[in-house]
Amino acid sequence: MPKTPLAEEVQVLRFFEEAPLEKAEMLFNIVRDKMRSRLNTGAAPVSAGRKAKERPPAASPTETVPIGAGTGNV
């Protein structure tokens, strides 16, 4: 069965997970600086036509259920 090509995003994530730390950190700093300059100039993102999925806000630590709550194993 032929291998399906990996999405660019997956390849990028694998690079940062598997590359030597010095190389990954150097590239991360370059990308971070470029993204900051894009944000400061107001450039539109590449996928401007797509709407991002909305996520519900994360629960605060006071809203979480303690481990074992409701199981009788407290």
C-alpha cells in the first residue's frame, strides 16, 4: 500500500521534535521573529479565507473535578 504524503504541518512538527536541539532552536527563533514582524505589519495570514474552529475556553483549576470524585474511591 502506498504511503500517504504527510501534511506540511506534520513535517514541521516532526522537525522540531526530532532535529538536534541547537538547529531546532535556531530555526524557531527565525520563525518567531518573522511571525512577530507579520503581526506588527498587519499582513493577512495565508489561509485568510478559512475560519478557525472556535474552541470553548479551558476550565480553570478551580472548575476541575478532583481525581476519583464520583467513583467512591476518594
